[in-house]
Amino acid sequence: MKPEHQRPRNGVLAVRVSTIGQGIDGDSPEAQIEQGERYAPTHNIRLVKTLTYLESASGVTQPMQNVVDYAIDPKNGIDVVVIKSIDRFTRGGSTAYDLLKSQLEPHGVELVDIYGVISNVKVNTLEHLGVKYRWSEYSPSRKTELLEAERAKDEVRDILSRMIGAQVRYTRMGYWMRATPYGFDSKRVETGNGKRYVLVRNNKEAPFIEKMFELRCQGHLSDTKIVEEINSLGYASRYQNRRAKTDKTQITGRVGGNKLTLKRFWLYIANPIYAGVICEKWTEDQPVKGRFEGLVSMKIFNAANRGKLTLNVQDGTVTLTKRRAPEFQLRKGSHNAEYPYRKVLTCPECRKPFFGSAAKGRYQYYPGYHCNKRGHHYRVPKDQLEATVEAFVRKVTFSQEHIDNLMEAIQIVWQRRQEELGQSENILDDRIKELHAQAFATVDKIKLLSSQTAIKYLEEELMKVEAELAQLNDEKEQKEKEKPISFEVVMQYAKYFLQHMDYLLLQQIDPLKKADFFSVIFDQTPTYSEIASVTRDDTELTGINELFKLNFDSVSSLVRVRGL
């Protein structure tokens, strides 16, 4: 039998790099493995396992704890743990290093490094007397090891200070230093500050973002309908690889390809990066004009955010205003079909919007519009107020000099809508082509693989692609079946409504739309008494929009001009 010092020791090689990028794009893990495989035979070590970790070791959770757990497990028969250097073992300082190493000693497992800083030689200060105590035995290299561990921790701070500090500074200069947002690609360009990253348009993703802002600006669709429209065009979130927790080099699956949600839509709309403005923690939440163009203009961004967020540029300085809407503009349950005019007409005494509720009588409820919370009491029965509004509307007609302008506006909007339909069809076709290419690429990968696990994940991905393709093809067929209305028909409808305007308001089924149409007549919100005096005494009323006039001889109604 060989002497103990000549018997090969079973060892585990521990390899670690700080980031996934180092492990995938660089050669650090391979270099450590090569060094360890050369070191082991010359020191009578037989490597039975190599454990690789692609994550930082400066946090509370230490990746090398997994190595320690493997080494001290009796069934693995490990005698020694081999590392390149102490900073590859941990960057948590002397405390983390001492904690990890102290777990190995009771199980007779040694820790060695290729650089030779760690020594497992023990010195007994009472050896000449033939006695030994726990305090008399120590490792001469312990101080050096602890100092090296602290140096590794300090190095992390120095590296991060230089790296993050530079990224913060360049972000405040308008360059992009973070993960690329949806709709953009990151491109490194030559600048006066060296080669820096800026954002450029992603031709596959950008059309979806632009369509979101466009539909939000138009205002004729609810946010839920906009999300449905974007999804019908083939929107899908980006794909990302899912990696194993213990070995970041192994891809266990892919996540992404999800449909647009309402919450995600709101985040897109409120993100100033799409207007070419950076506003985040590194800029101290102050807007900075990026060194690149956004996907939409600031004007469109402001219109899409409807006053909640407003971007302005003055003397080269960008400002972002976040304001709360005035109290009279707040929704506060204004979508109440029982009292649609309570935000449209105002109280004659205080000129504040009416409240709407039903007063409880002895045998029944009496609905009405009232103003009784501001130091006075004013109430109008619901039927009386709405009858007054209807009588007033019958006296409203269009000013003839504006009709030609309205018809011209209709023609412009019609042409614009046709262009938008063509763009939507192009986006849908591009997404279908992309999914076909993705499906063919996935099939080619399956042919080359032998791992059943990898084939399973790819087959699941292929099924998702096929399902989305089927859905988009159905959507395309449906749109092709829908025959577009001719412009002549649209013009005939427009002329009809100008002549028979009661169909737009008085015969409107939706009471909320009815009240919405009624509000368009005025530049200044009228009081109930002003409306009542017009219907009762044919009194002239100021504050009416120039498109309309009061006609005390004919019966008419109105059209919603703003919608045009």
C-alpha cells in the first residue's frame, strides 16, 4: 500500500466568474479549468468533479456554498477543493471566506489555490513540550488569506465605482447604458466622448409602440380596445433564455412571446424614452434629452398621456411635468348613465358641476341634479333638466359657413384612416413572415439535437408559434373579408347627419355619449338657468362654439365636431 502522502487525493475544481457575459462571451471559465487541470496532477490530486458558477460572489448568498456542501458530503469522498485564487472563491471579505473555509476543516477537506496563497500547514507553538491545545495550533498563512479576501472585496468596490460611475456620467450626457427597451436596438457609435451606446429603431418592434401612441392620441378607442388591436397585429414580448440555477451556462428554456397586457401598455405610454428622453434613477429622476431620436415626438407623447405627463423643451432644457388633473376634471364615477349631464351643466349659483342622486321620499325615490354641498341648496328634477336640454338642442344648428370646412376635414381624416389600415396590414404580414421563419429555424434545430429534454422545449415553442400563426392568419382573413366603405357613402352619411342631427344626440341610445355630444356645443360650460332661459324665452346665449348657432325658427341638433 502507498504511503498516505503518495495516495492520490480526490478533488473538486471550483470555477467562478462574476457575470454570465464573462462565462459565455469570454474565456475566463475555460482558462480556470485549464489551469486547474494542469495543477491537479502535479500536486497528487485527481479531479472527480468540476463545478462552474456564473454569478457574483460579493452578496449575502455565496455560490461557493454549493461547492462546500458537495465537498463535505461523505458519499462524494472529496479530500480537497481546488480554486484558482481567493477572489474566485469569494468576494465577500474575510468574514465570508472564514465562514466557508471553516466548514471544510471538520470534515478533513483542504482548500488549495493555484497561486499558493493558502497553506494547510499547521504549527503548534507547544510542540517542543509534546502538548497541544486548540489555541496553540494555528495556520501561519491565515492572516495572509484574510488580507487577500479583504483585498478581493475592496477590488469589487473599486471596480463597481469606476464602472457604475462612468455609466451614470454617460447616462446624464444622454447615452444609453442599460438593457435595451422594447422597440429599440442598442448600437455602439463613435462620438466626441469615445465609442458610446445609443438607441436606434428596431424595425420589428417599433411599429407596435408607434401604433399604441397613435391609437391613444386618436382617443376613439378605450385602452382595453387598444390592447386588443395591438395584439391582433401580432405583438409579442421579447424572448429570453432561462438558465439553470447551479450552472448558468446551461439553457433550460425560454420565456417571452407574451401578449400585451393593459398594465404593460400603460408602462409603455408613460415611458419618456419613446420620445427620446431619459428619466431614471441615474439622472436623479430628471429628464435628459437622449443622443438619439425617439419613436414618437414629444407632442404625440404629451397627447397620448393626456396631461398626466407633459414634456417640454425650452432653451435646450427638457422638463417633465407630472400633474394631477383639476378636481372638476376628475372622473369620480362620472360614467354614470343615470345622471349623464352632471358634469356638463353647472349650478347657477356657484357655477360648479352638478351632483346627481335620488332623494328618498316616503314611498319612492326622486332622482335629480343638485348642488347642496357648497353652502347653498339648488335642485332640479332629473326629467325636467333632461327635457330642458332636449328642447335646447332642437334650437341648435350648424353655421353654414363652416359646413364646407367640415366636409373637407372628413375627407382628410378618411384618407388618414385608409393609410393607417395599410400600415396595420403591413405589420401583420411582417409578423406572419417572422413567425414562419422562426418555425423553420426551430424545426432545423430539432433535427440536430439528440437530447430529449432540449427537443421537448423546442417542440413546445414550435406549438406556441403555430398557434400564434393560426390566430394571425384568421385575423388576416377576417380583415380581407371586411369590405371597406366607399368614401362616397361616408360623405352621404355626413351630409345626412348635418341635415338630421337629432340622430346623433336626441336619438342616441348611450346617455353618456349623448352628454358628451352636448358638451361640444360650448366653449364655456353653461349653467342650467342659461339653458332654461333659451328654451323658455328665446334668449341669446354666449359661450357657444363658432361652429353652431341658435335657431329659434327651425328644429335641429348637433354633430360631434371634435371627433372629426
